[in-house]
Amino acid sequence: MTATVPLRLLVNGERHDISVEPRRTLADALREDCQLTGTHLGCEHGVCGACTVLLDGQPARACLIFAVQCEGVSIRTVEGLSADDENLHPVQQAFWDHHGLQCGFCTPGFLMLAAGTLEEDPERSDEELRDILSSNLCRCTGYQNILAATRAAAAQMRP
Amino acid sequence: MKPSSFDYVRPNTLQEALELLADGTEDSKVISGGQSLVPMMNFRLARPARLVDIGRLSELEVIRTVDDRVHVGARVRHVQLQNTPLGGPLGSLLRRSAALVGHLPIRTRGTFGGSLAHSDAASEWCLLTRLLDAEITVRSIRGERVIPAAEFFVSVFTTAMEPDELLTSVALPVLPDDHRTGIAEFARRAGDFAIVAVLGDVTVSDGTVTAARIAIGGVDDKPFRSAAAEKALLGGTFGLDLLQSAAEAAADEVDPPSDAHGDAVYRRDLVRALLPRALAAGAAA
């Protein structure tokens, strides 16, 4: 029952050949098997959103999907947002500029949530942005600066 | 917070999936989007011995309109329904209901059929299928059968499906333009399961209600159809007064549970408040 299965994950454009038990969640596989610890685990039951990653471009909870389900899926994590330290993704830059984080634990999840939805459609209304940001929990900021940062990133990303 | 061990199989075809479900493996469970199942597994409230992942069965991801029925495939994701271009009172009800299912990152993974098979009495999709007297198609190697929504939901997390059966699609009726549909629900936080949810579908001809269906969640162990509210609406002049008397009738009729989220008195109050809101808002849409 505890046998591992070989698995190829495509994370941030790179192949990771790993071997995991079927019960390994994607979040744990990213952290433990791919050594990508930018994806954080908070509640492990889909409520807090800290582990949000993009699956084929769409935000999803990495704690609510097993790694074995992700073969053939393009996975993007916070490590894949910017090409290098000098050129942050517009969402990362906006969180920096607008103080959209304090302790930083929830930040990778918020960055992926915002990046995924804004890359799909940067023209989202304020009401939509509030609704989308309600998906994740932050215990420090009070959300206002996260909203301000996401608004600013949206403005930056519009054509 | 980690699930217990299980075997994992991912069939490539529907036939293969049905054969797996019929092979006699104990405690085998279908996983579709996993957005209800995986939390339960992480808490170890569910400990299936084997998961049959239907993620590759793309033929179940289709929404098809045939004559006066819209067939929603079991693997259609919530977000697909939130963005459906389907017109009329059905399209509007699907979009508004989908927007209330969890949060966006849940809606990108969770599926319509998975939600029905999970059978939570406060689930928007369970209520919507019960409201519209949908027909639910299930398949096994023994054949196919169609289960009316009224018989499909048995109790909390319990449906009329046999262990070897797979939910494949759901037939919803196309609603003509003289229908008014709507949904209103109350939850403590955005994205939570509703404490009480009310869905309505009324047909109005020259201001008079000629048909009415009201479904209420959070007041029973399965989606509840309020015969009292439907009777109160039928033949009446559509408007806020009528909706309020139907809401009173529903509040009298329901026998809600009391739990940490709200006691029976509070839930009755929510029925009273939400029923008019569901259809008054729907009237404008």
C-alpha cells in the first residue's frame, strides 16, 4: 500500500522526475521532492490558500490535489513568477511597493492567486478583485494593502 | 493532516473506469475534482483503500443542449458553469449559483458531478438539481439508469448510487423566458457552505404565478423542496407580498437542525429572509 510510484512533474518549465506515494499532495511533493519550498502549507484542507499554485494557468489549492493527479499538467509556483531577482513579476513588484505583506507566510499564495487571475484578465473590476482575494487568508495585513497591490498590478498588466 | 495510504488508478476510458468500479475492490472511491473528498481524506474522515481518478475522461467535461434539455457532464468544473454562455433563466441561475460555490481556486478544480455525488445538503448544485427536477444519469458495467433528483439524494453524503456506478451526466430543463429564477444564501464568510440557501423557479403569466418550485438547503439532511411555499405561491399575484407569505409558509414547514453554525430558530429566520430575496433579485436578472 505504501509503495511509491514514479512520476514526472512539469514545474516552472522544468521536469522533475520523482517517486511518491499516491497520498502525497502536490504541495508536499513540491516542497519535499522538488525542493521548491516557496509554496507554503497552512491549513492543509483548502481553507487558507497559502499553497495556491497555478495548474495550466489556473489558481488551485496544492493541498487539495495529489501529485499523481498532476502528470501532464503545467505547474507554476512562486519560484516561477520572475525570471531573476532584478526583474520581479508585476504582482511581486506591486506587493513590494504597496506593502502587501507583513510576515510573508501567506504571500506566495496571494501572489499566485493574483498573478493567475490577472494574467488571464487584467481588466477585472474592483468587485471581482475583492471576491478573488477573499479566497485566501492573511492574518497580518488586514487585506487593504493586498487589494491596493493587486489593483496596482492590474493597472501595470493592462495592455 | 495527511491522508492515509491508498492505491491509485487513473483509467483512460469510461469503460475502463466502470470495469475498475466493478472489480470487487473494497472501499474504492471515485475522485473527480477532489475539492470535497481530499479535505475529508486529509482529516482522515475518509480513508478509501483505492482512488479511481476519472480526470482523463474528457467526454464527461461537455455541456450539450439537446432539444429542451441541457446535459451537463459529470466533470464539468464549477468555473465552466460560472462562465457559461447559456441564455435564459437557466443560464442566469447556473452562473449565479456557481459564483457561490467555494472560492475561485476551488471552482477551477471542483466538478458538478462530484458535488452531486458528495451530496452535501447545503450544496448549490444539489439544491439546483432538486429544484429543477433534474435527471441524473449513472453508468455501470450492468448498464445505465436515470435517477430523478427527488430519489437521488438519500441523506448527508449518501446518494442512491451503487458502489459500482459512476455519475456521468445530468439533464437540466431549458427554462423558457416566463420563468423567474434566483438564489440567495447566507454564510458567515464568503466561500463557506451556506447556513441556509434558497433557490426558486417560478413561472409568471400575466402577473400570476402558474408554477413554482422552491428548494432550501441547510434545513434537512438532503436538499428540501418546500411544498408549503410552492402551494402558497401558486395562483398568487407575483410580488413581494406573495413572496413574503410563501416565506412564512416555508419557515413554518421546515424542521431545521441546530448546530454550532445556527440553531433551528435562526435557520427559520434565514428561510424567511432569504426566500423573498432569492426571487426578488431573480426577477431583475
